[in-house]
Amino acid sequence: MMRRPLRRTVRTDEVMGTVASIHVIGDAGLDDVESAVQDCFGRLHLADRLFSTYLDDSEISRLRRGSLELDHVDAQVAAVHRACVEAKAFTGGLFDAWHQGWFDPTGYVKGWAAENAAREALLPLVGRPGVQAAALNVGGDMQLFTAPGSGWVWRVGITDPRHPDSVLATVEVVDGAVATSGSAERGPHIVDPRTGSTELSVVSATVVADRLTTADLWATTAAIAGFDDLSWIGAPGVRSGLVVSPSGRVRRWAEGVEITSSREPLAGMLSAPGA
């Protein structure tokens, strides 16, 4: 007897300047799914209202103008501010939310907000009767969950930055996160705080990690660090990843070690198509 394909429920919303999508795998009760979806998207919209640099009344914009003091910000803004101080320290200044002269956590907050929204709203669905897995994708950055004992595996394709219709690599994840940073889709927008330049030697950096906050931060850091610098790949929580140079050269790593063979088995990690 053929097994019936698992049901996939997908919902989308425009938030944080991109498209967010929620994927629930399995036969969950529709009311439970819709409630979780609305909760998740609501959390993302709240983060957008607090952290957007494009909204005049966001707390980040008010901090920049000096009409709001750090002692009086929302608890989420205070938490991100503390995290960005720590991120600047443990990336050796490669990530710097103050590189423009004011606090702008844009390179940190999307992953942080997406992870928190997914954990608070979607993770409780996972493990309920009939639910195999759930995930949140915000502009290509993903937090992925799978129920204990489920055979479900998320398979994520990593776009070739020079050939957007092609897949450069795939990654298999049960529980974890995938984030990509670079200039391939949005053009040069990541600033190297050491030089003030957006001319980087990495056009795309993908990091697989335990948590999306970690993956997003280190993907941005990888783009800034450059193609020749993989000294940071042993950072806590980082599992694997790859960086791509403007010429198309690729460097991959897993568990803190660079991978030199495209045929090396990388179960649950990045691998080239056909590997």
C-alpha cells in the first residue's frame, strides 16, 4: 500500500521588507495551525515596528534622533542592544551595529526576531498528534523544527549567486537553522566596519547553525571576514557552511574544519549537488 504524502500547510506574509513563509508538515488541526501562524506573524510585525530603520516612529529611529533614551526602550530593544554589544566583541569587530555612528542592529535583528517568533509560536505545534515538522522562512533565512521520532528531514537548496536559477549546494536539517548573506540578491549593502566599504571578497555566505540568531550573525560576519579568512568557523553553535567569491570559487566547512573534497559525506550538512 502506498503511503499517503504528508500534508504541507503554507502561509505567507510581507514583513521586515521581505516575504515570510510558515510551513507546517502533517495533519494538524486547522484552528491550531492558523492560531500559531497569526501569533508568529504578529511577533514579526511587532519586531518590525520596534527595529525598522525606515519607520520614523520605531524605537531604533527614535534612538538615532535622540528622542528616546536607551534606559526607556522596549525590553526587546534592550535585549538586542546587549546582544549586539556581545556580538561585536566575539566577532572581533567584524559585526558592528554602531559602524554608522548610531545603533543599527539590522544585521542581527532579522535572525533574532525570526528565531524567537518561530520558537514561541511554531515550536509548540511540533510533536502534537499529526504534526511532523514546522519551519519559518524569512527572506531565505530559516528556523527549522522536526518532531522527535519523526523521519522528516528539511532539504534546503542554496542558490548559486552567479546563476540564480541553479542550486549550488543542498543542506539537510532536522532541527536547526540556515542563513545566507551577501550581495547576490540585494546588491552591495553589507558594510565592512573596518574600512567602511561594501566591496567584499564574498558574494554569498551561508551558515548552518543550531539557532537562526547564530546562523544569521555568522553569515553576515563571513561575508565581511572575506573569502580567505575562515578563522571563525569554530564559533559555538556553527555547524557548517560555505562562502562564494565573485569569481565563483567556493570554500566549504563542517564542524570547524574546511572540506576539500566535494564527495566527502556530509549527512545533515552542506554538500554539492550529486555528492
